[in-house]
Amino acid sequence: MPKTPLPSSPAVRYLIAALVGVAGVACFAPVGLYWLAPVVWLGFFVLLRTAGSPREGLLTGLAFGLGFFCTGVSWVFVSLSVFGGMPWWMAGPAAFLFCAVMALFPMAAGYAFKRWQPTEFWRQAALFAALVAVGDWLKGWVFTGFPWLTVGYSQAAPSPLAGFAPLIGVHGLSLLVALSGALLVRWRLGAPFAALLVISGLGLQQVAWTTPVGEPVSVALVQGNVPQEMKFRPEAFFRTLDLYRELITQNPAQLTVLPETAIPAFIDQIPPDYLDELKALAKRQNGDLIFGTLTGDDRGYFNSAVSLGASPLQVYSKNHLVPFGEFIPAGFAWFMAYANIPMSSFTRGPEVQVPLAVAGQHVAANICYEDVFGEEIIRALPQAGILANLSNTAWFGHSLAQPQHLQISQMRAAETGRPMLRATNTGMTAIIDAQGHVDAVLPAFETGVLQGSVQAYQGMTPYARFGNWLALGLMAGLTILGLAGRRTRAD
């Protein structure tokens, strides 16, 4: 291994690390250069491998993380400033601070790698891959979790590595991407390994982990495109009701799904005759309608999905709430005083909820970014045959958030072997098949209804059975292999 760090100037190293992090965003939707991901993490590996000390490794990881997250989740600023009403001079630093917190995970990986860097190259590659994957996994639950831009999401379909998703999930894919990138430093070792991954991934895509059950049902996914600045205004309420009634009437289906808080009021505040009309429209197809609204009782109020139609009324209430957007973390009430975010004190729904029995199917509803958490989605299996996500990403404007969220939903479908229906306010409304491919999608920021059919599936993928445990086992194994040849370094 070279004794002299390359590049020799730490400042140049940190700049390059930040630029490599920026390039990493292109691996994800909407650019979707999935083949670039191993190259990006190769660059990160080389920069860490040639760093001169644990401190330099720490700062290299921090620079990489800042470039990666400040670019990839820049939409946080949009939600705080444009739609949250926060002054730009507060929203900018707040968004940067959020990205800096996310950058702590690659920063910690950089420090740990240099602290315990092994002598043998293959052990270095193993330790690096394990640290990257562990960082992604920790990011998914520390501070309630924000697993956005987890490396493995870059390998959603059409990547050949998507075939591994039903086995080891998104965190296992993070491990494979980081390992293949590190091994590419030695071309004669890395190229065959990458080729093996591609061939294996394509082969795994031919495995039928789950099987169709029952008859396909017709679906209508409604995209209202209600501007966020108008959504909660009283004067827009009845226009919103008329819009959805018209779209539902013109696009009949056995299963109709509306977005998160499509009707922005408590269900007992919605005119009863309007609800009766929606129910009658669904029953004409001998089917059901699911719509987002607010529910409440003596325990608090909930962000919910409610069904109406031929089946009895049922409710799913969101369990994994968004910090600051749906609940205020302890000690941050002062921060929320500068933002104008309506309904920011929701109560969590139960952790385990029965899938909605609608249109002759069992549908596992999830709301907004709940589908970012793979181990929470599989709670509804094996009973649920279809997944349905109700979202309102109008909060993030014309940004990377919408295509990134669609890609995340693709991964959930591939992990579980279940189709995913996405009904969103402004995009991206889509039908995703049980292998994670997008069958159809509506253009963003247009009013419309996506019609199609969906086939329910039964059975359990290995990921659905074991969650992240298989991936964690691989991480532990590579960590042990890497640390077995470690050499402790001083600052």
C-alpha cells in the first residue's frame, strides 16, 4: 500500500471527496446511473485508503457525506422555506445542519476505517464495505431513522443487482455495491467479482419467490395535483372535494386510491352526503375506495387512510411519523415557531395493523415515507397481497424527492415480492410490479388518474421472512474478516 497519501494536500483530498459525494447522487433516480455506484464508492475507498491518519479519514468521510447529502436531499430546504414558511436565513442553515447530521455516518465510517485499517487489500475492501453498509443501516433507525439515499436504492430495477433484493434487502445491496467498488481497485480481482454479481443478480431475477393469487383487479390511482399552498386553506376545501369526486366518477375501478390527506379535514368534518356519494361510486364497481384523511379520538389525532365501498369501513393510521413535519421532537418547539407546517402534532398509529380487506384483496397501506422502512413494511406479510403507498410530496416541489421516492417504492416491491400502488398528490403516481419494475407512471405535477390492473401475490421472500438479519450477518462477517488483519493507528 502506498505510504504517501494521494492527493498529498488534505484540502484537495476533501474537495475531491465532496465532489465524489456529489457524483454519487447521479446513481439514484432520476438520473439512475446504477452502474456508476461501484465507481463512486471505489473513489471513496481510494480516498480513505490513502488518507494519512484517522483524523484525515474522518474529515474525508465528512466531506464525502456533505457533498452527497447536500446535493441529494437539497429538497429539505424547499419543504422548510417554500412550503413551510420558514425564513430563508433560517431554512438554509437548518437544511445544512440536517445534511451535516446525515454526513456523520460516512464520517464515522472514514474514521473507523483508518483506525482499524488492515494490511491486506482484501481485508481493507471487506472492512470498508461493512462500514458503509452499517452506516446506512444505522441511518435507518437512529433519531427515528432517515434511510433516504441508502446506497442499495441505486440498484432498484432495472439494475441487474435488483435480483438480490428479495434475499438481502436494500442494506445487503449497499454491502455488495461498496464491496464491488473497493475490489475494483485491483482490476483482476474486482472485474470478475462484479461480473459474478451481475450474472447472479440476473439469475436471481428468474426465481419466483412469490406466486400470483386470485384474479387481477382494476385500479384507479388518483393524482389531484392540489397546490401545497392551497391544500389546507378553507376556501379551497370544497373545490378539492369536487375535483376528487369528478376524477373518481370519470375513472371507475374495483379499487380506487387517493393520496395522503387527499381530503384535508377530520373525517367527521367531511359532509356525510359526500362520503355517501364516494361509497356509492365504489359500490357500483363492487369495489372500494381508499383515501387519505385525518382521524381522531381521545388518544389524539392521526394521519390515516380510510376505506369506503362494498367492504366495511376500515382505517389504517400512520405509525412512523416524520420528525418536525408530523411531530415535534422534545426541545424543538422553538424551532417550529418559525415554520408554518399544519398538523405537525400527530399521534402514532399502532405498530401492527391488519391489512385493509378491500376489493376482494388484502392491501397493506402505508403513508408517505413509511415505505422507506423495509422492516416495517413486512409486518403486514404474508397476509397482504398488495402494497399501497399514499403520499403528498408537494412539500418538496420540483426536486429530486419524487423520483427518489418512486425508486424506494420499487425496492419495497422487489424485497417483498408484492406489487406496489402509489397514489400521490403531485407525483409520482405509479403501478409497480412484484419484481420492482414500474409498469406505468403519471407525469408529475399534472392532474390525472392512472388506470390499470394489479395482481396480488402470496408467499414470502427470504427478506420478508428474516428482514435485515441476513444483511446484518453479512456485515458482521465482513467486519470480522476485516478486523482480523487490523493494525491500530494513532491520530
